[in-house]
Amino acid sequence: MLVILGLFASFLSILYLTAPSIRKFFAGGVCTTSVRIPGKVVVITGANTGIGKETARELARRGARVYIACRDVLKGESAASDIRADTKNSQVLVRKLDLSDTKSIRAFAERFLAEEKKLHILINNAGVMMHPYSKTTDGFETHFGVNHLGHFLLTYLLLGRLKESAPARVVNLSSVAHLGGKIRFHDLQGEKRYCRGFAYCHSKLANILFTRELAKRLQGTGVTAYVVHPGIVMSEIVRHSFLLCLLWRLFSPFFKSTRQGAQTSLHCALAEGLEPLSGKYFRYGLAVQGVSTTSVSVNHGTRSFALVSSLVLDNGIQAWVGDCKRTWVSPRARNKKTAERLWNVSCELLGIEWD
């Protein structure tokens, strides 16, 4: 028994000693474009912390006027202050948005549309994970209501401005967890059977189906849509699960930082020539060693990706070794009939008409 414990302790020691190399290897996911976007208007939900905050920071650094849309305005103002100081961009604004309340979503959209005549990038970043069973203000199961319906309604309300500002983009955050998801039309609110882990998976599948259907309906408008998996990231999203919080702390040396996690969102928001891949699902890639300090674009059929070394480009934009690329989704995520039905059911639940 002592020998086994000794071997296990040695294994853990070796694992943690090699953690930096392992983390670097799996970091991947990089936005390689050096494009700047002065004058562009961006809305990011949940950008007061985590991946959203780092996404907002990078877009502000590139010159965008960034709206941090979040429920906790005080936390949002703290994040905005930090970003403004770091990027020297004063155009980082905070507006209240509670995705669990359709009245709050409508109020945010009404105020934004009164303030801004343009909207070039909408990043639906916010989300909840492993939340104990509860319902939103409007009676929707929390994962489904916040992660899917909240962003569905927000996109609907802002779509007119996106079309007027074309070319424009919508970026939705999903997860590899969609593989465990299923759209249970007979029990969308989890009243018959509820597992908070699967509830998260179902909502992430809904994000992909929404993106695919949205992209189809937006053809020819100049607005494109993308959905991303940021990777396993050290963020606050696991706060509702004690077990996951414990695991996240234990394995934190192997997880991506929020800055690394933001790269796939940034890629889909900024990369040039991505329009033909509207509706597709992107993920982080594996880091590539020994690449020279010049970026290299690679195209292979309908798939494209880019490699770049760890460097600071001439204009001050930072990049890492790795790639962001289109990737495979589950058969359920490719089901056109399910996507169409989910779209129609979502409209019915929200009381909107969206053809």
C-alpha cells in the first residue's frame, strides 16, 4: 500500500512539474489577425469577468467602442476601468443587462439603439453552468433561459442595427459539452426531469443550433454568425458547483487562462475572409512549436487556419502560437429540422415573430 501511495505521489509530482509545458501545449486557439477596428461598435454580454472581459480588453486595444453588457453594473464598471487604464481607450462603456429577465433585455436594447446608430460585432458570451434548478423571471429553466433564450431575444432586438452596419458579425459561445446535449422539446423547462450538468449541455447544443439557423436566415444581408468552444478555462462559470470549483483549483495548472480562452471569440470577431464559414463551429487548436516570427495563413479546401509564433506584432497586438479552426459538431447539432423547430419554439416562448 505504501508503495502504491509513493508511486501515486511521484506521479502527481511529475504531473505538476510538467504542468506549464502541458498547459502551453493545449493553450492553442489564437487570433492571428493584426487588424484594428477604430470606430467599430461592439456589444459583449458578461464582459465584466472571465473570457468576456479579456475579449473586451483586446477589442478595446484595437480601437473599438466596447459595451460591457452585464447584470452586476458595479463589477462591470470595475472591469471597464481596468480595461480603459490598460488600453488607453476611453470608449469602454457599461450597461445593465440581466439575461434572466426579458424586460431587462428589452430595456438594454432600447437604450443601446437610442445611443448608437451602428453595431458591428455582437458577442453573446455570458452564461451559467451547473446552476441548481431554478427559473428565470419569465418562467424558463435557468440554463435554457439565460444561455439560449436570453441571447436569442437580444440578437433579435439588435439585428436591425447589425444589418444597417453590415458587414457585421454575431459570435455565440458554446462548448464541447454540447456533445452531451439534446433538445428535449417535451420538457424544455426541466420540470419532468432535471440534471444541472445535462441542462448546461442542452443549452450549449441550443447555442449551436441557433447559430446555424441564424446564419442560414442571414444569407445575403452582410451579417454573419459563428459559434465557438473556448476550451477549458479558469473562470468563474463553475461557481455554482462546489465539486467543479474544487476540481478547477486542483487542475488549474493545466487549464487555459481567460486570456487564452478569449482567442477563439476574437478570431471569429476579427479574422478576415471568414464570411464563407458563417454558421460554423470553431474551437481552439494545439500549440505549434518552432514557428518563425512571421504569421502564416494556411487554406485547405473549406477549412482554414493560421499559425503564428509567440510575439508582439509591430502595431502592439499580441499573439500566441496556435490555431483557431472550424471543427466537427455532433449529429444533433447538425440536425436542420431540430434547428428550425427550436427557432420556432423560441419565438413562441418569447412572444416574437422572426422570419
